[in-house]
Amino acid sequence: MNDDKEKRKKVFDSCPHCGQKLSPWQQVLLSVDRALTCKNCWYRIILEPPGNADDQLKKPNSDKKFED
């Protein structure tokens, strides 16, 4: 449970593209919406939902067409 809290605290405090400092309000929006556009360079910061990457790897691909 402490790991989840630590992951939530790892929200960006600045834009990874240009380094512009994000305001506390922008940090809150990023943690809630998981996406934010930097006002300085217009870079879209998109965070993956926790556990989503693992779930996608485990799911079988339903788009495959099976031949008889």
C-alpha cells in the first residue's frame, strides 16, 4: 500500500520536454486526469494508469482472425 502512495507522489513537478515548472494546480490536474498540456511548449504529458501496462500484456488479442 505504501508503494501506491509513493507512485502517486511521482507526479511530474515540471514538463519533461521543456522543464517549465508546473503549478500545484497543474500537478493536481495531472494526477487526476492523467493528461496535461504544457502551457510553455504545448507538449502533451500523458501518464499511464497504474497497472494498465501489465493488463494489456496479459489480455489475449481479440483482433486475431483464426483460420479453420
